[in-house]
Amino acid sequence: MTMEEDTPYAVEIKSLGKTYPASGKRPPVEALKNVDLAIPKGSMFALLGPNGAGKSTLINILGGLARKTAGAARIWGYCIDAQARQSKASIGIVPQELNLDAFFKPRKLLELQAGLYGVPESERRTGELLKAVGLSAQADAYARSLSGGMRRRLMVAKAMVHDPPVLVLDEPTAGVDVELRHALWDHVRALNKRGTTVLLTTHYLEEAEELCDRIAILHKGQVVANEEKTTLLRRLDSKEITLTLDRDIWQVPEALDAFAPQRLGPRTLRLRYAPSKATSGQLLDIVREAGYGLIEVSTREADLEDIFLKLTGTD
Ligand code: ADP
Ligand code: MG
């Protein structure tokens, strides 16, 4: 029985730890602490966290670019230590830092990479890959003439030459402008639709929310949340309502004390409530009963920013 058949997970990480040794005056850095993570096959999974959280360290361990100091990991069922060759063949990584040789041409770069992975010429899909990332026209242009977004897309193609079931993108849109960011998202979505499991790291909340179906949050080397995006959003159970009233608020009605009232201006009031316990209608009734007229009402759902602040306790 082979491992890859009996796990529903594309990536499984158990009690993973990484401590970078001390160097010079710098003390050791514990970049990952006891990380457990299971990424379902076929999913679009975000590893979200601020700079320094340990995202790249984790990715580099999976790709064999950094050595773990504790724990275990499997990719497509293959142990990264005992079955390093198979586990490496199962994953394609687009690194955070793009170190492209300026004198390479995209087609040449992909051919070299395919050679490196031992993909026979008859099975290479260089033209198809270039087309998929929208670089057919640049196939024989020098890499240095490509824009930042094009280079990033070329790196995605490079990570896919050996047709791995798992694609990892480390901060794919850091430094990529907004338009290209959306184009890149479309590419990644298309790959996922065709069956590739996608793991991406990001410190952009918007990116995780927009692109992924599951989100794990890494904070100071530890996983502080890991669930379906919708569950994560629901778990916060918090909504914000901002009211503009028809006259100055001298005293916030006592009945609103339970809703964390904040006076934003003489006539503007912000309230926070749990949709599972109260409705905006009830709040508006209290305000009207206190004798105020409503000029404007706006509500805002909790977004990942709120979840992040709540989970990491940094607000
Ligand atoms: P992220 O990708 O989430 O920004 P990193 O994995 O790059 O986080 O870094 C996690 C922590 O490990 C940080 O404190 C960083 O300074 C440290 N770190 C990363 N790489 C090295 C290294 N090669 N040597 C020493 N410390 C490192
Ligand atoms: Mg990083």
C-alpha cells in the first residue's frame, strides 16, 4: 500500500519546529513552534500572517530549502525526509524572492527546469505552460525585459514544469500592482479548478479572503487559527453599525452601553453587536426611543482584519 492513496491531505505537518541557530550577537530564532497543519487535496489554502510569522520558513522546509529542527511533514503522502525525491516531485514552489537570471528567456528557463526535474522531452509542456500564464508572446524575450508581474507568472510556470499536484506560492503578489494581482489570481484559480492543490502565503488579508477556501493564521511561529474561511468569518460574530443622527449627542443612551458605543463626531455614533444576539433593527429602535432621528446608517461585516486582531490579541 502506498501512502499517497490513504491520505486525503496534500500536505500534512506534525509538530513542526524550526530554530535558526545563534549567529554573532544574534540569539537563536524560534521561527516555528509545534506547528500542526493538514491541507486537504484540491483545496485553495491560505497561510496568513504578518511579516516574520514564519511563513517562508515553513514553505522552505516543505521544498527542502531549509531544514526543520523538530517534527515531521509529508507531501502527497511522501515523507520529506525518508522519501525526499518523491515529496520534491510532488510540490512546486514559487519563492518569495524572485531571483531570475536576467539573460534567460522564458522558454529556455522552462526547458532547463524540466531537464533538472528529469521530465523527458516528449512530456514537456513548455508552450502550453507559457500560454497558461499569458507569456506566449514573450517566450523568447530576455527575462530582464519582463515586467514584475510577468516575472512572477514565469516563476509560476517554472514551478509547474514537473506537473506537481501541489503548488505553493510564497507571497505571490507582494510588490505586484493591483491589476496584475487580479490577473495572477485568475491564473491561480484556473490551476486550482484543474485539480492542483494551492497553498499560498500572504500578509494581505484581502488576498486570503478573495482567493482561498481555507485559512490558517500563523503568528510568531504558531498556528492560531485553521478553518474554513466562512467559519472563520462567522466565528467572529461581530458587526459594526455607524449612525448619523439629526442632532448632537449629549449623552449616549444607557440602553446602548452593551454595544460598545463610540462617538466618532458630535452626531456620529458607532456601535458593535453580535448578529447572533441582536439585530440592527433593535439598535435603531433604542436610538429612536431616546428621541433621535436617523440621517444615515451604515453597517460593516467583520473582515479578516478584525479576526486577525481578535485572534492575535494585538488590538
Ligand atoms: P515570514 O515569511 O512569515 O515573513 P520568515 O519565515 O521569513 O517569516 O521568518 C520567521 C522568523 O525567522 C523571523 O524572525 C526571521 O527574522 C527569522 N529568519 C528567517 N530566515 C532566517 C535565517 N536564514 N536565519 C536566521 N533567522 C531567520
Ligand atoms: Mg516570507
